[in-house]
Amino acid sequence: MAALCEGALALEGPEGPVSGPAAALALGLAMPGVPAATPAMARSLAALDHAALAPRPHPYPLTASLYFAGRRPCGPAWLRRLPDAEAVGRFLGVARVGAQPGVLAWFGPPRPAGEWLFWRAVQSGSAEKLYIAAELPALCERLPALAEALAESGASGFKLPAAARGLLRPDRRVAYFPDAAARARAEAMLLPVLAGAPADPVPFSVSCDAGSLLSWGRDPPQGGEAWRQGRSWRLWLCGLLARALAAAAALPHPALPAARFARLRAGLAGLDATSFAPQEAAHAA
């Protein structure tokens, strides 16, 4: 089915071979329903519509267009203000995080890794993730309480940007969990801490609340092709949608616009096409 939708295979139709959107229509595949009315999904749909306008669509640049949606430009003044990891740490108030006894006891001290600063627990497992999507000033203000709540919930770890550019991406604060139960436990503890904060929703993540202050994803399982390529939840999803957009551009059909076809393709991969929530079969295609 994936090969038909992406143009690698074709069906023999009354007027010749068909693939892409035409094949989906010929097979009578269920069309995606109305998307969930959440800020994160609104950003996702806007990014899909924008990417669908690309004059020379190709999966790789389309993937980047989707993945980087919502990031703000990092100008010279911002880089001068935050030239290195130490300056970024002061801006975020990382020292206040380390002063929380529960955080130090559960995670230990942070560890730099490229353009990120990681807090890792001894507990393993990190496929389930939460995006904490408060606007930057609110995130800095509530950072110690958020870190304490993550420690109390038993999170596997969390990360913060160690470079100025990372502060301007919506997925600037990510927490990891060994399973869905641990993630759900953390949601219940984090939402009261975030109450009243303005949101900067993370596109191509699944909203946990009406304002998308928290959203989640599930990284590809270990051993699969997506995992071997080092893909995260959002990168895997954006790549899937980008291939569908490219197929729809190469084989357009007026009855099935590219963005809607991309959501249909997500449904074939085991996702809820109205929210991108992964089901049991997610990452299979």
C-alpha cells in the first residue's frame, strides 16, 4: 500500500496505470477525518500546506521544511547575547535546576552532548517523549519546578538547548520516559506547573491538553530502519509526510489535495490522521 501511495507501484485502471492519490481513490481508502482543533495540529497543518506549495518538491527538502516549522530566526544580536553554552545556561537558569534536591538525586548533574544539555536518570528507556511547549520566558521562570516534577514522575531524562539557536525552536525542552504509563504520570504532574503559561506549540507532535502546552511522540523502536537511521519521532513523521507530499505533487489529483493525501498516508502508517497519535502499528511503513 505504501509503495502504491508513494508512486513506486501502480494499479491498472480504466485509463492506464495509477498510483499516488489516484491509487488511494481507486482503492476506496478511507479519507482522513477533520483534524483535532489543537494549536499543535494547527501548526502542523499550516506547515503541510506551506510545504505543498514547493515548486520542485523532493522528499529531503520537504522533510526539512516540515521539521523546522515553527523555528524563529536567530539573528546576530541574539548570537552576540548568547555566544556559548555558558551564556545559554545563565539565560535559562540552569543553576536553579541543579539546586533542586530531587533533580540532583534522580538525574545527577547535567551532561553536555553537542548542542544539548542532558539530565539522565539511571532508569533506562526513552522511546516515549514529552515536549514542554511553554514560551521561552515562562519556561525559564518555571524550569526548576518542571525539572522537580520530572524527577518525581520517574522520567528517564530531559534535555535543554546548549546553543542560542536551540532556544528558538519550539521543541526546546524534551523529556523522555520508559513507557506510556510513565509519560502519562508526568503529564498529570506537569500541567499544573504550566497552568497559565503561553504556549509555543510543537508541530508534528500529539497534544496532551487543549492549549498544546504539552505534547508527545513515540520514537521508532530499536532495530528498525528508522531507528538505525537515528530518526526521532518528529523526524520520522516529517519524512513520511514529505514523501507523500512529493508523490502528490508528481501525481496530482484534484479530488485529493496534497496535504490531505499526506494525512491519509500517515493513517496507513498506523497513525491517527486527525492528530498524528501513534497506534500499535506506527513506524511500520
